[in-house]
Amino acid sequence: MQKSNLIRKGRKGFTLVEVALAVAVGLIVIGGAIVGFNSVRENAQNSAARQKVDAAVAIVESVAASNNQMYPASNAANDATTNIGLGIVSQTWVKQRQDWNANPWGGPVGDAADGVTELAPAATGFGSATPLTAPAAAATVTLAANATNAGNLLYQTPLAGQGQWGTVNDASIGQLKVVKGYVVSIYDKTGTPWYANGGK
């Protein structure tokens, strides 16, 4: 009996400081895991957005290959019934892609029913260089933000000529990029044109 009492007296519980320290360490570990998960998810979403733009570029190049290397003109008009764009890029995108209306960053795409916003051909921004010359005459093609287009692709061609060069801002890397004949971009979740690509 005495031995049992001595053992009980010798036992100590955790102090408040030790408990608080254990909780703090646990919270730091959980916080790090959440930050890591969010970073991995954001990288995957950004990668999916880039893949969609590059897939649209492949469609444009494919259409051009079967049309004497002429890029399809961007067409801002939509079908009055389905609201799907009447442009060749919009029509082909819907036919070839199962994820045509999926937003890489989650949720539905913006107000383009086919997931593509085709802008009217640009009268300014594309330079007047021919396909065989250096793109020295390229000017900046301005791609305006539009919150209602979050997740949509954006397609635009110059107003005059297949050989015109343009410089677009690729916000995904924070650099200007030279394109020829057309530009494809994607609106991010805030409706800002993000990754951009186009003709070479």
C-alpha cells in the first residue's frame, strides 16, 4: 500500500507551458501543411490554364494548316439562341474539347457560353511587318480586363493582314511576348488576361 502511494506521488502531469508549447507546434505544422496544399493546388490550376491556351493555339494552327496557312479571323458575334460564338475558333473549341466550359481556377467560366471570348479584330496594336521580316514594327496589343469573363479564353486577330506582329503582356511571367497573326490568352479568376500565346 505504501509503495503504491509513493508511485502516485512521484507521477507528474504536463504543465500548462508544456501543453501550450505542444499546441503551438501542432498549429505551426497544420499551418505549413495548408500553405503547402494551397500552393500545390494553385500551381495545378495555373498549369491547367496554360494547357488550355496552348490547346487553343493548336486549334488555330490546325485550322490555318487546312486553309492555306490563313489564320481564322476573330469574330465577336454570338448565336442568338445558344449564345455560342460564331467564330471558327469558338465552334471548333466546343467540338473538340470536353472541358470547353470549365474554369481552370474552379467554378463556371464567364459569360461566353463556349468558354471563348472572341474580340473584334484589332485596328491598333499589331504592327505592319510582313511574315518574312523581323517583328520590329510590333506594337503592344492591349487586352482589357473584364471580371465577367473569368476563366474564358480570349482570341483576337489583327484587322488587316495575316503577317502582322503584335506584342502582348504575358502576366503569368510578367514579360512582353511577340506574336504573329493572332493572340490567345485566358482571363484569370479576377477577369485579368493572364497567360498569353500566339502565332510565331
